Amino acid sequence: MDAKALAATALLVAVCPAVAVSATYKTRNFVVSASSPEFAKQVGEAAEVYRHELAIAWLGEPLPGNWSQPCPITCKTGRIGAGGATTFTFNNGEVFGWKMDIQGTEERILDSVLPHEVSHMIFACHFRCPLPRWADEGAATLVEHESERLRQTKLLDQVIQTSKRIPLSQLLRIKEYPQDMQDVLTLYAEGYSLADYLVQKKGEAGRTIFLSFLGDALKGDWEGAFQKHYGISNVDDIEKEWTGWVMAGSPVLQPAAETLVASNDTPSTSPEEPDDTTVRGQSPQQANLPLPKLTRLPRRERTNAAELSAPQPRTMAVTAVTPERTDDLSPREVSSTTEPQMSVSVHPARPTSSAPKWQFPWSKQEEPSSTAKAPSSSGFTNPRAVADSAFDFAR
């Protein structure tokens, strides 16, 4: 985290003091430092479960073995903005040097920040190279709360028919986060929506096909990858088809059980609660965690997408820019394929009294081998959450 990010964090802590780190808990792949032995254990076991469950969800099997060195996770809890920063290194096809810093309320950390950050680690282990920003962040957002994903949808709805929209031909090739906060928020919203659309489009095989598509696209031929995996070779046609889906209300294309999302029983925000701001930027360094019982939840009902037609509105990410709340945070950059790269998320803390229940819809009903307890309920914040409040900050 560079000077700007550190200064921003310091400001947040000054306004909302965090609980000091005083306890450590070690698992096979993580070493957690937190405010209490109980929470350190909960985070460590949750991280292991996420590592196990997310790998199965995306790759079809757990990651092979344990990492050569466990990933240090430093947790700062309190009424502070929820967010995280994960660094790792790529070198000669290997990924290592994990380090994660997360902060926020205990509920928010377990429910949103941790699964998002672990998702980046799963993708890094699979591809062994940086992913396009839209794809990395978009896919990681798929595991966030329904309410937060809806925020991303809301932001996209606001820009889809305006000049603020990032054309798909540009989105695919963005290698660094835009300098403008609004453009970054748009990138996150579009990335989430496009990833959601492509995954749903192929049903049960959606996640596997999406990763195969990215693997081919990383070779430099996006149109060839689209043709091979989705049957459409023209980027403009893909954009028109995707935009039509968005304009139709982003209706469910496949069975809810196959949609990779985290949901909740109640809305994560209410008129009395402040909006959340979340922007996550993932950056590897040149050089991965098992959790609790997870149950499936049906996705919200939407209109049928049988007939869709409408107009439309990084790629190898080697640099990361993390826009944060513009009132006290500013974008930061971490660059080069040999230097550490970061994943950063920032969410203003939300009251936990109305926190929704945490669940993973794609998970099996039986308990995984881990003895971890399910994370406590929380109000999860995803990039879409950022879309609402952070967008207001940017105005």
C-alpha cells in the first residue's frame, strides 16, 4: 500500500478507531493476526473454507496441497471502512509471497472482504499471471452479497446509455485502472455485469467455460476467444447482446443454483443506513485457504430473457489502481510485472444491527472437512456498493 493509501487508512482510523491486533491463529495456509483469539480463529478457518469452496466452484476441485508458505492476514476491526489489500508475486509461472490486510467490522470482513480477496488468490493460482481487470474484479464480485451486486447493477444502469460507459472494445484492453474515480466505478460495474452474463450464459459449465475463455483471450485474441467459447466473434455483436441483456434488467439466464453469488435474507441497507463504498483492485507480485457449512439461496427473480435485443455501451492487468472514497482517499497505483501488486477494497462501515445472513448459494449442504464455523451475519459490500456511495463522493 503506497503513501496515499496509508494516509487514507490513517484518516479512517483516526475518525473511527480500530481495535488493535493482539492475537494470532494459524491454519494450513493462513496466519491470522486479529483483535482477539476468537476472531483470529474465525477468520483463519473462514479463509480456509473460502479457499476450498471457491476453488471447487471455479476449478472443479480443491487447490492441490497447501501453499509453500502460509499467507499472513492482518485484521483491523472496528467502525471503520471495510476493505482489503492482498499482494502476491508472479515469477516464471509461479505465484507466491501472499500477504493480506483486511479491515472493517467483524461481520463485514467475514462476509465480504475475505471471500473477494480469496477469489483473487484462486484465480492467481489457476492462471499464474495477471488477469484483465474487468475479469478479475468482475468474477470476484460474483461471490458478494445480492444486495451489493444489485448496487453494481444500479450503477451500470445509470451509465449504460451515456457517454460515461466504457465501450467493450476498450474495457477488454484496459491494463491499468483509470485515473478518474467514476471511470473506475464504471469498470467495476461493467466487469461484474459482463462476467455475470458470460457465466450464466453457459449454465452449469459457465464458470469453467469462462475461465477457459479468459485463458485463450490472454493470448491476445479476444474475438477468437469469444468465437470459440460463446459462438460470437465480433466484439460489437457481443457488446450488443450483453447490452440487450442489461437493458432487459439483467434477467436470470440459468438455474439459480448455478449462479456464483453470495446472498442474504434481508436488504443490507435501509433508508436510515449510510451507503457503502467498495472498490477493489487486485494486483499480484511475481510469485494460496478451507471454511463453514454453506447453503444455497435462490437468486432474485427477474423477467425472462428469452428475447433480448438492444444497443450497447485488462486485460492483462499488470498495474493496479485503487480508487477509494474521494473525501479522504485517492487512487493508488502499484505497477510492473516484477513488483508486488495489490488487491485493495474500501467500504465505509455500516451499522451491523441490520446485517443480513451470510450464505453461498452454490455450496453443498454437507459440512466440508474443516471444522470451521460459518461466518457471522454481516452487511457485505462489493464493488457495486461502491457504485452507490463512492459515486456520490466522486460528484
